[in-house]
Amino acid sequence: MSTSVAEHETRHEALPARPKELAMHFDTLHQQYSTGKLAMWLFLGQELLFFCGLFTAYAVYRGNHQEMFHYAHYFLDWRLGGLNTVVLLTSSLTAAWSVRCAQLEQRKGLLITLALTFLCAGAFMVVKYFEYSHKLHIGAVWGSNFGVATADLPPALLEKYPGMTGQQLQLMGMGTFFAIYFCMTGLHGIHVLVGMGLYAWLFVRALRGHFNRRYYGAVDNVALYWHIVDMIWIFLFPLLYLIG
Amino acid sequence: MAGGIVEKPASGEVIHPKVHYLNASKGLKSWLVTLDHKRIAIMYLVAVSVALLLGGFWAVLLRTELLGPRDMILSNDWYNRAFTLHGAVMVFLFIIPGIPASLGNFILPMQLGAKDLALPRVNLMSWYLYVIGLVFFLAVLFLGGLDTGWTLYPPYSSGRDIQWNLILSYTAVFILGFSSILTGLNFIATMHKLRPKGMSMYHMPLFLWALYATSLIQVLATPVVGLTLGLSLVEHMFKIGIFLPQYGGDPVMYQHFFWFYSHPAVYIMVLPAMGVQSEMIATFSRKHVFGYKAIGWSSIAIAAIGFLVWGHHMFVSGQSPTAGIIFSLLTFFVAIPSAIKVFNWVATLYKGSIDFKSPMIYALSFIYLFGIGGLTGLFLASIATNVHLHDTYFIIAHFHMVMVGSVLTAFLGGVHYWWPKMTGRMYNETLGRIAAVMVFIGFNVTFMPQFVAGTRGMPRRYANYLDEFTIFHQISTIGAYILGAAVVLQAGYLLHSLFKGKKAPPNPWGAASLEWQATSPPDFHNFTEKPIVMGAYDFENWELVSEDAGYRLKREVVETGKSLSKVH
Ligand code: HEM
Ligand SMILES: [Cu+2]
């Protein structure tokens, strides 16, 4: 069988320089890298649709129960949410920076930025922990389990609406708001945890010196994932905390 | 250059490879950790066949129970479990992953002349996720079964006291969804990045266009059902009040979410089947497929419009009448690209030199059965008739026409079509034809009476019925037995061929897509030489050597490395 001249050339070119990171079914590192990246973008598209369902539920219930959402926002502390927003934005910066470090083979910078991203994610989860435990403590939870004693209501709420009782809120269906709140932030939190796992993994690989100028796809793709997790929070924050 | 896989000795003697992907390494472990798409495809084929038999077992029980109007062999409770498990297993474990994950997995990289899918590890992972889903459903069976219907509507499902079978079912569908998403994104990445030089999108076989459209839906729709069932799981455990009315939730929202996936999912099922169909029709008419671009783009159109019609499952759910009218109109639109395909297949047959090999018999049944399935979809799409026909046997017959009549038929046809390539053996052609005709007859006998029973008011999901429906049910049950017998017959001769079948030549059918340039079964790396890239339907490049030796590339093609076709 006669193959064309061009084909011969590519075959011979690819053979001697075959780097160890190159999987057997790719011809070049660039092809491998761009394939991984395309797959990651598709995965992120999938992630967006995954969250879309919850955003739809949010929209439907908010449309039908304006007042419930209004009262509910008093339960959320915008300062804690704001703090978390800053923490996540910082981590996005360090994530992007880590990609740059990997591309430039700055080993120390790479390790630092990966570690910082991991720590920011951890800080986010700590704040989340305090928010959650307070709500669970006073009984600001989902469905018919919602039951907050009037004494535990947020002071700002009582100030604006004196005479409001926990029972009134319960009858208003506040449990549904918290069902949505916990599902959305919970699902997002799971993604943050996964992100922490990924950054730990990258850190170990970077320690072992796996990445170089031509092979840094993993750092790039995890950073993409991390930006999406961030972006979802950027929507969650105003929709949940800032709806006065 | 001498040698290579395509050049056969002039005598027409066929070279059978001694070492190929099946025996390149040995032992169970070499299969369980394999990254080879061909082996993963075979493992998928085995797994989905298990699911098919499991689902079929329930179907036979259901039909036997319906032989008479009163209780026959199943209690009412077990009847409910039987139809739920039948539906859930068939939909989530057989028909959705069926063609793409088994045939697609094997054939897609080969039709591109590539060595593997873009992400081999992800591919293996999707198989393991699938198997976990399968095991969960088996566990459900032993935990007392599930009786909610495959649609798992609340409040009947998640609103109950916490029970393992529901927890496992939700988790299983969630995991299976993930498996399906991974397959889809892997396919898209492969088609974009591993296509060889010289093969544009318009040179790809139509099977790949169909898989592309399928993958788009898998990636974009499946997460929504994942979320829905994930929420249902949380709802079931904590009663959070998103879908359950007694806690302030909205069950109609569940239906919206569920069908937002599950309608596109019917195209996840049927599009790959249409792809297989296009290959078989063209190959056995020995004619360039008619309307290539129309068929290719209609796949994409179906995928796109398919996202906008989910409300046709909810005409009587209390959704707003305006929404109903819009959904009805859009549903009519989706029939257009479906019809485009049918017309093009028929036009391909016209003046073709038709060869009634077993896969072709399936392909011809497909045209007929899909025609009826699609047209009855239109009855259901118009609101006034829908109100009368909703939840009757008419619906059952409609979707079995498309899901079994079309998808199962194409799956079986595809398995026969690529069997020589996958296993390196020929099955018994006479038995193959008999089985194909039995499937066609059995299928019609089963479902035609159900249309009639449905229009006369026989509701779905009942174990007992009025005496006047007896005759329809009895005929239908006989048909189901014929269908069952055909499947048993197939299993028999296909397995037999693995051991005793004649060795298959590289290209027994004279098909022109690239996988036929590889040996049967293919090498571990798929091709021992780079295949000559040519149009997928350039049949004029191949000439018949003999019945046993199949077809070989013409000398000129081998020498110039160029297709003889003028179509492109
Ligand atoms: C030509 C295009 C089609 C049209 C216009 C159409 C229309 C419809 C309509 C309006 C319904 C709702 C009936 C009701 O519940 O009241 C329906 C149900 C259904 N269709 Fe189709 N259909 C088409 C093709 C398909 C295909 C290709 C498949 C699968 C491969 C399919 C599978 C189903 C299933 C599974 C159901 C019922 C689900 C259930 O309630 O359990 N349809 N179809
Ligand atoms: Cu539908």
C-alpha cells in the first residue's frame, strides 16, 4: 500500500521525539492538550446545566412567593457571604496564576499558588460551616422541619416587623426557601470540596515535578473547573444574600 | 509499499490475523483494567445484553399475566413491580446506553481511522459506573422491587417512608446518568480532535453524525435528570419540600424537570439507531446514501428541537393551556427531521442493488416500524386526541414502536452488521434471516393490537381489565412470545458462531467506511497501516472477491491512495 508523502513525514517526525507524557493514541502533545481542554469545556457545560435545575426551582418559587424570599434574606448574613465571595475571588486569582507558573516552569510559584488555592477553598468551607451550624442550631432548615423560636429570629427582621413570630414564618412556607438554600449552597459546597481534592492532587504531582512547559493540561483544566465553581457562587451570593 | 492490511493475494485468499485485540493479552484482569475502546465496547455489549435479558424477563411475566382479564400469575403488587422494573431496566440500562456505548464505542474510533477514543480512562470509568448502576438495580430487585413506574413521579415515590429500594434506584439513575455524560463528551472530543487529515465532517459516516447529535443531548440533558433524581433522593430522605406538595413543594415541577431530560432521552435512544440504519441501508443497497447532508443535519435538528417539546408528556398534568398549545406545535416540528430521514432512506433504496442480508432485513423493518411509531406520535401531539389517548395502551404501542421497533431493531441489526468485525466470525446467515423475520412478525403481533385496545380505552399499568379487551391482550402476548423466541434463537447462533463460525474476512459486506479496512477482528492498535481515507459511501472502491473472502479494495485505490468516487 502506498501512503502519501505527507503522511510518511508526519509519521517519522512523530516517532523519535515521542515524549513520555504523550498517550499512545495522540500524535502530538498539543493535540492531547487541546483534546483534554475540549473535554473539560464540555464537562463544564454539563455542570452548568446541572445547576440550572436548581436555578429554575429558585426562579419558580421566588416568582410565586416573593414575600417568603424577602423575609428569608434576614436569616442570611451578607457579611459572611461577602467574605466568602472575596475568598473565592482570591482563589480564582491564585488558580489562574498557577496555570501561568506551570507554563513558565516556575516550580516554587506553582507550589505556592496551588497551596493558596487549596487554603482559600478550605477557608470558604470553614465560613460555610459556621453559617450552616448557626442555621441548624436555631432551626432555620428545610420543609416542615423549619421551626425557629420567635426569640431566635434575626434581630433585623424583628426590628423591621415587630410582632413577627416563628410560627408565622413557618406557615408562610419558609421551609421551602431553606430547602432551596441548602440544596444550592450544599451542592456548591460539594463542588468546592471536590476542588480541594483536585488541588491536593495537583500539589502532589507538582511536588513530583510532573508538569512542564509542554505538559500542564491538568493544572489548566482544574483551574477552569475552579473558575466555574467560583462563577456559580457569584450568582448564588446576590440571589440568596442580597435580596432585600 | 508492500504488505498492509488491504492488499490481499491475487487469489483472493484472506489473511486472518493471529494476534488481535481479543488475544493480545490474556486473563480476566487484562479485561477489567483495559483502556482499549474495543474491549470496553465488548464489555458494554455483554452488560447491556444482560440488561436486555433482565428487562425481557419482566416483559414476558407481564404479558403472561395479561393473558386473562383476572389475576393469572402475579399479584397486583408484583404486577406493579414487574412493569416498573421492566421500564426502568429497559430505559436506563439497555436502550439509552445500548447502541452508543457498545457499537459506538467499538466503531467510532475505527470509522475515524483513530487508535482509540480521546479519553480511554474516562471510557473505562463510564463502564464501571454503568455496572454499579446495574448492580444497584439488581439489589433493588432483591429488596422487594420498586413499584412507582419508571418515571418515579412524586409524591408516590419520594413521599413515602424511607426505603432502600428507592434510595438505590435514585442513586442508580444518577450514576447511570453520569456514565452516559462521560460517554457523550468523550465521543464529541474524539470526533473533533482525532479525525484524520482529509476527513471533513462531511466525510464522516452518518453513524458518526448521529452519535455526535446523541452526545450533544447526553451532555446537555442528562445533568438535569441527575439533578432531579438527586433532589428526589434528598427529598425522600429529608422531606425538604421541593417536589412534595405536603411539604410545600410542587410535583408538576418534577414532571417538567424529568421530561426536560426524558424527552431528549428518547432521541438519545433513537438517533444512534438512525445512524446504524443509515449505514446498513447504504451498504446493502450498494449505493451512495441519498441526501447525505439532509440526514446528517436532521440529526442535529432533532437534537435541537427535541429540547423544546417535553411538555407533550404533560398535557393533562395541569400545565397552562398556552404552554400546551406551544408544546403541541413544537412537537409537530420534531416530526419533520424524522420524516426527512425516512424519505432519504427510501430514496437510497431506489434503484439500489438490494441485498437481503440479515442486517438489511432489520433495516427494512426499521423503516416500516419507525414510520408507524413516528406517525402515531403525531396523534399524541395534538392536544384533543391526546386527552383521549393519554395513559392508554395507545401510548404503550406508540413508544414501543419507536423504542423496540426502531431502536431494538437497529441494535440487533447493528450487532449482526458489525459482528464479523468485532468477533472475527460469521454467524449463520439463514438463521440470521429467520430470526430477523421473526422479530418483525413478533413485534407487529405484539403491538398492533395494543393500538386498537388503547383507542377503545384500555388504560396502561393495570393488571386486570374488562373482558372485552381479552382478545387484544392474548394476541399481544403471543407476539411477545414470538419475539422472545427470536431473541433466544439469536443468542444461540451468535454464541455458537464464536466457537464454530466461519472466519470472517475484513470486509464481508463491501461497506466503505474505514473500519472495514482493518482486519477482522482488528489489531490492538485498530489498524496495522494507516487506512486510506475515503468517503464513507464510496462503494465503487471495493470489489467482490468471493462469498467467503468478501470484498477487497481495488488495485487503483491501493496504488493511488485515492478514492475513485466522484460524489464528493
Ligand atoms: C416522530 C416523533 C415523535 C412524536 C411526535 C412523539 C410524540 C409523543 C407524545 C405526544 C407523547 C406523549 C403521550 C402522552 O403521554 O400523553 C409521547 C410519549 C412517548 N414517546 Fe413519543 N413521539 C415521537 C417519537 C418518539 C421516539 C423516537 C421515542 C423513543 C425512541 C419516543 C418515546 C416515547 C415514550 C417513551 C413515551 C411515553 C413515556 C411514558 O409516558 O412512559 N417517542 N410521544
Ligand atoms: Cu416526548
